[in-house]
Amino acid sequence: MLGSLLVGFIIGLIAAAISNRGERMGCFGKTFLGLLGAGLGQFLFGKWGPVLRDTAIIPSILGAIILLAIFWRRDS
């Protein structure tokens, strides 16, 4: 459980850094973003690439970037 939260946080951090959005999201927001992005990314793109704690990293980051692009404005 704790490992999954840590992976979600890392995915949220990477997605926010790549997309330049979600700077003011906070730790819990980035963890939630990473977990939801992992679910969406693995649903849309499958499980390929490096895997950490049963989470495919690349599809998860892509899913988190999609969520940021849809739901997060650049100036907030």
C-alpha cells in the first residue's frame, strides 16, 4: 500500500514537471494524480515498459499528463 502511494507520488511529480502544470497541487494532489493517471494510462495503453510495484511507468505518466491537460489550468 505504501509502495503504491510512493509510486503514485513519483508519477505525479514527473507528469507535473513534463507538462508544466500542477505546480501548486501539493503532495496529496500529486499522489492522487499519479494513482488516477496510472489507472487511466494502463487502461488506455496497456502494461509495457519498466514496471515498479506492478505499475507500468511510461503508460502511467502518459495517463497522468492526459489528466493534467484535461482538468488543470496552466495558471492555477
